[in-house]
Amino acid sequence: MNRTRIIHRFAGAMILVSVLLTYFVNPAWVFLAAFVGLNLLQASFTRWCLLDDILRKMGIPGECDDRTAAGKS
């Protein structure tokens, strides 16, 4: 699994959790979904994502890293 897939899964999970918390706990949890959406939007323009940096430092390969490793094998 690469960083891109992890980031997409994490963002999707956070939005779903936010929707559930908004419905069952408090309507203010909708701001979590808004924050995740804004982060995704800014990442599309700036090509920078904090979670990507964290995962890279943890040694999880990126999409390009996977292709490079597959070509060398």
C-alpha cells in the first residue's frame, strides 16, 4: 500500500466519522468534515499534505516509489 491510498482512506474515514458524529452527537462536528475537505482542496493546489510528510518519514513508499521498486525487481 502506498501513501496516496492511505491518505485517501484516512480522509474518507475522517469524513464518515464526522458525519456520524454530526448526526449522533453534536452538529458542530460538521466542521471536521469541512476541515478535511479544505485540506484536500488546498493540497490539490499546493501539492503539499502534512499526512504525506508524516507517512514519508515513517518509511511508507509513495506511488512513484512503488513503480520504481516494481521495475527493479
